[in-house]
Amino acid sequence: MEYVLSELSEQVAAARAGQRALRIRGGGTRSFYGNPWPADDSAGWLDLSAYRGVVNYEPSELVLTARAGTALSEIEALVAGEGQMLAFEPPRFGDVGTLGGCVATGLSGPRRMAAGSASDFVLGTRLLAADGNVLRFGGEVMKNVAGYDLSRLLAGSLGVLGALVEVSIKVVPRPRCEATRVLALDEGQALEQCLQWRSRPIPVSATAWLDEGEGAGRLYARLSGNESAVRQGLARIGGQPLEEREAEAFWLSLRDQTHAFFQQRPLWRIVLPPRTPALDLGPTLHEWQGGLRWLCGPLDADDLRARAQSLGGSACLYRRGDVSPDVPAFHPLSAGILQIHRRLKQEFDPSGIFNRHRLLPEF
């Protein structure tokens, strides 16, 4: 595989010398996420799909290292054989979704509220930099270090700082027991119920509320842990049990975003403090005990973002649909934060060759 990496390095060096932009691609399953590619026919593709394979896996150490082009499905099948999993349940978007794309987008699934985000599990990375050299950050162990962990900085960076070519990631044991209950509640009642659960020792690993129209809705709650903890938690939350296969299919449809709600366009992803009341802005699905709200429909971007910001959150145009390409995908940054992003871009990619405009229109 080193010859593949050598070819990728040469391609980056040539692009920099020729002042030509590069678009990074792995499985291509997350190309919808972020700002549209600029109308620049001179940009070439840096395809990492051939740079694949698990480099090292130590089940006893709960660490896996793999090349960026490795399919998430392959990684998850491998760790499942050892009774382990990726704790943050990243969306896979099909069988060809890759580890590099998973980390570059930084997206997490239903278990994020209980387990943490994608960046929390990145231990180390190798980055193909703008000069064609490969930089290494972090390692393969969890430990205290001085300074900022640059590996985690790359999670969610959408490749604007360089091309991820290898990732070391922490895995966790699968829970011994899981069960799902369903409660008939409107959105306000569901949000209040989630707040109550957060204040109690109930092993809730995921929640989802679905709007059923005319004020009605259903709140799904998944409990995970040992049998005793799950049994006691179920007694506290009540509701109707969901059969195991049906529950697994439901949570997978949220994780991989195959549920019918995610097929609507445009689709907005709103991150808010869990205590935020219902937004009452049309069809809604919320996860993470109210911390993540999905909205669809013809919403005004400026008004929605102003409201989200006033509530302490942010709004991402997740699936664009017919929304103008001039509307940025991500919530505008403050002047101070934008300056930090500019300085990082200048440090890592001074020629501006990687994934232009994908994260921020400014670069």
C-alpha cells in the first residue's frame, strides 16, 4: 500500500506546484455534506479509495488503526467479531462509506448523546499535507498530553486542512442488553420527559421523537447496559415495548438516515441546548434527548439561524434540495472564530489546494 500513498503524495505535490485545486474523495457517500463545489473545471480529484485496509487491531486495548479508504462496514464487521463497536454510531450511507469520510465529516449517530462525538474517539491520524509530506498526530493510546490534540481538530474539518490517510480510533464493548420503549407524547411532553431522564440514573443510550401531525408524536427511547440496569430503567420509563428486530431496524434507519424523514428536501440539522422548547417550525424529528433537531421545508435560512443562535445553538443546511448554492451550508462563524480558521488554513494549506469552499465560503 505504500506505493499508493507515494502516488497520492506525488499528486498533491504536483497540484501545489501547478497551483491547481484538489477535491478529496473516498467512497463518495458524503459528497452532499458541506458547501457545493465551486464551478472550477480545473480542480482534480484526490481519490483515496484504493488506500485501504486495517493496519492494526488490538481488541484487548480497544484500539483499531486503518487506512482512510477502508469501508466502515468492513471495520464494524471486524470489531463485532470481538464483541465491540464504534461507540458514536456513525452514519455509513451504504457499504462504501469510508473511515476517512467518517472522521472528515465528524458526523455521529443516535448514541452520540450517551457515548460522545466522533472526535472523542479519534486517537491518532496521519495527514497528507499540502507539500506532499505525511504528518503524524497523536497515537494509539488514550493519555494526557500537553497542548491541543491536533488529531481531533481534523474530525469534522471536511478535508480543508489536508487529506486524512490513516486513523487510529477507540472502540468499545457492545452493551450486554438493549431494549426500546415507545411513548405517545407531543413534542413538548417528549422534551420534558427527556429532561427528566437526564437527571436520573437511567441508561438511556438514544432517543428519537417523530412528529405524527396535528400535535401528536411518538418518543422512542433505547436503554443499553447490563441486564439489571436496563430492567430497572424500563420500569422507570414505562411505555410500550418494541420488538427486538423492529427496534434494531428503527435505530439503523436513524443511524444510516434511510428513514423516510431524511428523504425530504431541504433538510436542516439544528443543534440546540436540550432544554430548548419546541421550535414549532413544521415537520420535526429530534434526537439526542432534544439536543439535535431535524427540520424540513421552505425555511428562511437567515431567520432560522438567527433564532438558533439566540437559543444558544446553530443551524446547518444538511441536504440542500432547491436552496440556492449561495446559502452557506454551515452556521456563520463569529469574527474571532473565523480568524482562527483562517490561521489554521494558512498553516496547513497555504496554497489553498484542498477542498476549496467545502467548509467555509471564505476559503
